[in-house]
Amino acid sequence: MATPERNSERPSLVVSDKAESDSDAISLHSSASVSLLPLLWVHTTVGDLVNIEKLVSIDHKISVEIAFEKLSQNRLTCLPLTRHGRIFDFFDYADLTGYLLLVLGDITVKGEHSHTFEERIRKARQGIPASVGFAAQFGGGHDPFVHMPSHTSLTAAFERFASGVHRIAVTSSATGDVIGILSQRRMVRYVWNNLRRFPNLEQALESTLEEQKIGTYDDVISIAGDAPVIDALVKMHALAVSSIAVVDSNNNLLGNISVTDVSLLTRAWQAGLLRQSCKHFLTVILDHRGIEYGGNESVPVFYVYKNTKLSKVIATLVATRAHRLWICEHSTDPAQSGKLIGVISLTDVLNFVARHSGNQNLDPEAARRHRRSSSSSVRSNNTIRHILHDGSPLERPKLIFERSRNT
């Protein structure tokens, strides 16, 4: 991907309308409306970046099955939940993953009300639908519900995103009702398409990841390619991350499994995939992408190097709609990605932008620590997991959408 030209409006790098709709319950302004935004980003508000006509939500009492269908049909990564007509929380694929693991018995609930939760999970195993509001409690940690009035400057949004919050509910300054959702992905795209509004940033984008010391290089979360898929889901849930790198025995990057891929595991006939290897599951993911995008997606994983320029990193994030890129060593084998050495996320990019815009006191790990502390209310259950994998007479819990076998 070529280095971007300087001092110009950045054209969209998303290659199709279908790809454009794949967003966190948000919509993007048309190119005409973007041109009307203030010349400097500090004069832009969060309300400028959302469109109330595209907001999709669901009542918290609706079944998790219907909620998943709504996520899938609208190509969303999160779904706002309403109570008495007002949005109060989100349901996303991390929550769906946690709920699936509970139903399967791979994690259990701890705490004062665990017996109540276990009873509802027992009913779910019997095919009695649980509400999406119930399921939304079991993500691998949960983002705090952050909301801002539409007139709020992007400065405040940058601070929250740069600290690891994934999405912000934008509310009407008049009524307080949620009118749109602003995501990290949308914010990075705004930065890329409007670099002339960030006069302190363009020169810095010509430097490399190594020069700017951006990314995580210690304890990069990964899983062996021969490990079962269920272990990858448990690990992502336990560590409150939405994606995990799959590596071979030499730590070469093979691919990536994310919580959104749990959509390929929710049907009863897909249960066998949970016991298949992560390496095999990567081929399933790739086949699905090929079908979904008309055979245009053939890259199993997106990665960069320590000497990759920041401009190319951001361009790749925007073009691929990824939430993170893996950082690898250069490989002499063209068939391999190279050894995994790090990862750079949307949070890292937005933290970098915020710091270069004057805020030097941001902690990109703050929200992740919150999510990990939240996930401590559930624990993995290795004994049950191994029993299920061994195929013993223990009653096999039904998957979320058992009824789909007849569809």
C-alpha cells in the first residue's frame, strides 16, 4: 500500500458499499457532509460523526437468538440495548462468546447470585431462550457504558478512546436520548480522511512504529495452531481481549481468531468445530470471508513490521476494517508471515493521535484493566471442558440456536 500524499483530503479506502456498512451500529457522513466539517478537528463535535437514521437497537428482553440475527443481518459488531425505550447498554460478540462458553460449561459464574445465573443457564441448555440483556452480562469484561452529548468536542472522545474504550453513545443535547454510536474504528477513519485538520500529526505519520515506540511487544496474546478452538475462546474471554493470534510451534503467525468469528460456531451442526484445531478453523474463517465478500478476501491475517510507517499502518486499519494489526519479524520464507513479536490496535493509534494533539497523560490499558476486573465474576472450568472434549456421557449442552437445525 503506497504512502499517502500530504496535505489533502484522504479518499475512503473501503472498497465496497457492503464493506462500508460493516460498522459498530454507526453510519458515516457522505463525502459532501464531511466537507462541511470545521477546518480544525478541535471544533468538530461527536454529533458531527454519527447519523441518527442508521441507529439499530433492540429491547433487552428480546431473546439472544433474535439479537444475534439482528447483529448478523445488519453487519454490526455491537447492538445497543434498550429498557423502556432508552438505550442503556451494548450487546456485542464478546458477550455472545461469554454466553456460549457458559452454556457449554467452559466457564462458570461466581458470586452472590451465581445460583440464579446457573438456573437460567440450565434452562438455556434445555432450549429455553435467554434474553439478550441476560447474555450481555457475560462478555470477557464489559466496556463501561460511556455517553456524551452531541455537542461534545472530539477532544473528550479522543481521551476516552485513547484509554481503551471501544464505543461511545452520543446523546441528544436536548432530550438526552441516544442518537448514535461513535466507535474507535469510525474515529480512526475520520482521522485518516481528514489529516489536514490535524496539523501536528502528518509529519509524525512518516515515522515508523519502532521510532514512535507504538504497539505492544511484551506478552502478546497468542495460541498454538494445534490447540482446540474452544481454548482460544476461553483465553480471549479470560484475558478480556477481542482477538487472538494463532501461531505455529516456532511462533510464526498463522492467522487470527476474533470474537466475531464465534458467529460461525452458534449452530448446533457447528459444534464439532469447537474441538477442531485453531489452524483448521482459520480455513473455515477464510472460506466464510470468500463467500461473504464474493471471493475477494484471500488474506488470512493482516500484519505489519516494526519499520512500517504509521501512515501505512493507519491506511491498512481503515482499508481492512481491522481492530488491530499483528507485528512480525521479516521472514525469508515468502509463504510465512514471520515470527509474531507484537500487536498494534486502534487504541494505540488513537492514543498516539491524542498525545500528538496535546494530551500526554493517557493510559491505553485503563479500559482493558476494567474489562479484566469485570471478567473475574466468571471462571474457566477446565474439568468440564475436557469432559466435553472426551465425549463422555455427560449431557451435551445445546448450542445457542438449536432450533436452527430445522431452518
